[in-house]
Amino acid sequence: MKLSFTFTALAAVASAFPAIDTSNEAAFLKAAKLAARTVKILEAEDAQAAKAAQNVRRSSLPLPQDALGISRAETNCGPTIPCPAFDAEDQYVSIEGEHAYAAPAEDEIRGPCPGLNAAANHGYLPRSGVASIEETVRGMNKLYNMGIDLAAALAAYAIVIDGDLLGGTWSIGGPQQSDPLVPILGNGQGLSYSHNSYEGDSSIGRLDAFTNNGDAHSLSIEKFEAVYAVGGNDTSENGFDQRYTIDKFRSRFEEVQQHSIDTNPYYFTGAFSTVVVVPAAYNFVINFMSNHSEEHPSGYLDGYNFKQFFGVTGTPGSFKWQRGQERIPENWYKRPTISPYNLADVFVDVGIGYLAYPNTLKIGGNTGKVNSFTGVNVEDLTSGVLNAKNLFEGDNFACFAFVLLQQGIPHFLKGPLEDINNATSFLAPFLEPLLGKLTCPELGKFDQSLFNSFPGHKYSPTGPATNY
Ligand code: HEM
Ligand SMILES: *[C@@H]1O[C@H](CO)[C@@H](O)[C@H](O)[C@H]1NC(C)=O
Ligand SMILES: *[C@@H]1O[C@H](CO)[C@@H](O)[C@H](O)[C@H]1NC(C)=O
Ligand SMILES: *[C@@H]1O[C@H](CO)[C@@H](O)[C@H](O)[C@H]1NC(C)=O
């Protein structure tokens, strides 16, 4: 499935995953069933997915050759499946009854991810802040129309990296309360203390862990202020005239990286979290928090919706973060069911970002002082197989990202080899639907020792601090 054009190659990553090749109903059903079986989705939901597949008329992706062209042209709906029409009934999100807003109670956990915090505050995830794979898949799908494969993979990775492998749960913030007789495998610290494994530097609104005493889960109002400004000059309280696009956010990511280089001696980017999760989180704001309407079927994001989801009130210059109070806006319409955002879309969108803003692909770190950023050659890391030139050819980028992910596991799990093997095999079926379709070169030995000169590589603050 190697294709000759760089951009078509990225699209190929998407089409490689059968669940989004919705022109092929049989393939889609097979993939949906596979995911459904894994996470025990009910028969009824499976049928709904099949119906959605029938209704989609997939248009082939016309990818322009110019890097900025494709980034600038991208709508708020994502890179592969268009959001062709607005369907109020399908897209309306209830915030009533069981989904009424409630701020977290004393013993309920919130963390670095506004999308998850808002979901928990409205009962789309357990309000405790601790979830199983099935709860994650149902909640993310119902609230955001996140693809089953993506939600399952994100949750499975959280369980393996910082959750409870035996209990099958993960925490959206700090450590889970666990029965001391049932030790949590891995480090069990939750998303808030998953630095370099899930959480990473140069986030959209959180500070780098090292520069904030290990706290990478609290919103920095200065950082929010800066990203808010990329959407325009509407300084009114509601911010209805602000507009955010994925291209503006990709450009903002470059500024934030430079700020990290300038201020964080422990800045480190040689991990799956910094190469994929952090830029993906920027993209999630656009692809998941946008409101949809008749006029804007692909969605639009204004200041009002941005602030509500991030738990921010006030006007530019005097914004306030209301800790733990991230909300789903009233009268908000999610992306359509026929256009879920899937696992492959994450890689396509992150890849487009690197092609449009090549400086943002940084693998390396500061060496203990600010402004000492030193890059590691992809070539040296991969025994000469991948290099700056071919990284975006064929499926190479997704292959590289998966290697980073898998190489990271033993580094972050401080258990015996058996646990690491168990963790790896737990995760495998959730990655296989995408990974199994990629054509990956034999990467040989992946030389992690090249990261030893970066002090940020080993920095891993632990909780508990506060619940949120
Ligand atoms: C199972 C689903 C999800 C998981 C496991 C997850 C995990 C994470 C993690 C680990 C981070 C920290 C990354 C960093 O250091 O920047 C993060 C940040 C973020 N996530 Fe999520 N996330 C999920 C779903 C979502 C959804 C649905 C949205 C959007 C509605 C979202 C939006 C964001 C944003 C905007 C950030 C950056 C926050 C900031 O820097 O202020 N996430 N998420
Ligand atoms: C905000 O206003 C300034 C000055 O009028 C202008 O140069 C800039 O382009 C505006 N920014 C946006 C995002 O509209
Ligand atoms: C979202 O769009 C709908 C439909 O146009 C509109 O009625 C509603 O007020 C918007 N909601 C938010 C939260 O912006
Ligand atoms: C790990 O896997 C082995 C062999 O599959 C199994 O016997 C063992 O119970 C597992 N350990 C844990 C803690 O899951």
C-alpha cells in the first residue's frame, strides 16, 4: 500500500484502517465488529455503526501538493471523512438529567485533559474520574463521536501506562485509590503524572511539568490567553467572533515549542507523548470541541465554546480558570455520527501538521540549560532505516510513531519483565486494527541510549497532589 505522493501516503494511513474505509461496507463491519467484540459493545450499537456506514457517501480525499495548502484548507471536521450535512437530532448533546453538570466532589478526580474533565463533569464518563475501556468508548462516542477504535486505543494505552491493568481501569487525573492488597501494576499514577509517557511538554494550555514543580495538569491562564488570541480580536466576554482552525493551532504549536526551549532546561521531545499526543491534543480542540450548525456543517469554534470546554470565564486580560469546572456548552452540537474521528485520523492530522510546519517535528531536547535544544537524527535512532527525507513517505511516519510508543513501555513500567510483556500483549489488539494494515520497514535496533544526554528524558514527577 505504499503510494508515491507524500500526501497521498498520509491519506493511505487513513484508508489503511478498514473502519474508516466506509465505501467498503463489509470491511467496515468487520472492523466495527472487531472493536466491538474487544470492548463488549452491545449488539444494538453495532447495528447503529452498520447503519451509519451505509449512509456515508465517502468522497475521496483531494490532497493538494502544497503543505500549507492542505493545512489551511482543512475544515474543523478532520482530514478524511467530510461532515456533509447538519442533523440537529443526531448531533444535539444533552446536558440534562443524568448528564447535568456537576463540579467534581472532593474525592472525584480531574486532570490535564479538558475533553475528559468536561465529560466527567456531565456524566459521560464516570464522575469519579476513573473509567474502564467500555465506559470510555461509550462516553467518548456518545459525547464527541470519537471513533470506537480511537477511544479504545486511548483508554487501553492509559491502562497500560498509568492505570490499573488488573482492574482494567484508568484515571483521568491523579493516582486511583486502590485496595492496598491489590497493587496497581505499572506506575498507576494516572494521566496527571504520566509525564513523557502520556502527558508531554509544549501543551496548549498546561505548563511543562519541570517548570511547574511537576504540575502539568493545571491550566496556565497566561498560556490560555495566548492561544485564545490566535482566534481573533474579539475581546468581549462571549467571544462569539473568535474563530479557531487547525492551521492556526499548528502554527501556535511552533510558538509554544520555542517557548519551552527558551524556558525549560528539561524540555524533552523524544517520546510518543510529545511526537503524537501533544500535537493531537491541539487538533482535538478543533475536531471535537467545535459546534456544528446548518450554516457550518463542518463545525466552527468560537471563543465562547473554547472557554466553556476549558473552564475559563472572564475577558482577555482578566481570564480566570475555574478549576474542575470544564463544561459542555448549552445547546452544543457534536460532529455527526456518520463522521467519527478515528485512530487513523490522529496520525493523518499530526502528520499534516509536521509537513505544514516542519520545524515542529522535534526529536531531542534541551541538555540541562535553556536554549540548548539538540536534535537526535531519526536516522541514528532507527539504525539508518528512516531519515528526514523518507519519514513521510509511505506509512513511515505512523510506523515510527508506533515504534516510539512501544519502545516507551518498558521505560515507563517499573515492574518485572512479565508485567511488561503482559502490558504489551494487553495493548496489542487495540493497535492491531491500524498497525496491522501499515507497511512498515524493518527498523532494527531502536537506539534509545541516544536520549541519555537529555535530563528531561528521565524526569517523572509523581502524585498525589490534589485530585484536580
Ligand atoms: C480517551 C480519551 C482521551 C484521552 C486518554 C486523553 C488524554 C490526554 C492526555 C494524556 C493529555 C495531556 C497531553 C499534553 O501533555 O498536552 C490530554 C490533553 C488534552 N486533551 Fe485529551 N484525551 C482524551 C480525549 C480528549 C477529547 C475528546 C478532547 C477534546 C474534546 C481532548 C482534548 C485535549 C486537550 C485540548 C488537551 C490539552 C490541554 C491543555 O494543554 O490545556 N482530549 N488528553
Ligand atoms: C488583531 O488586530 C491587529 C491590529 O488591528 C491585526 O493586525 C491582527 O491581524 C488581528 N488579529 C486577528 C487574528 O484578527
Ligand atoms: C451551536 O450551533 C447551534 C445551531 O446553529 C446554535 O443554535 C447554538 O447556539 C450553538 N451553540 C453554541 C454553544 O455555540
Ligand atoms: C502475566 O501473564 C502470565 C502468562 O500469560 C500470567 O500467568 C500472569 O498471571 C500474568 N500476570 C499478571 C499480573 O497479569
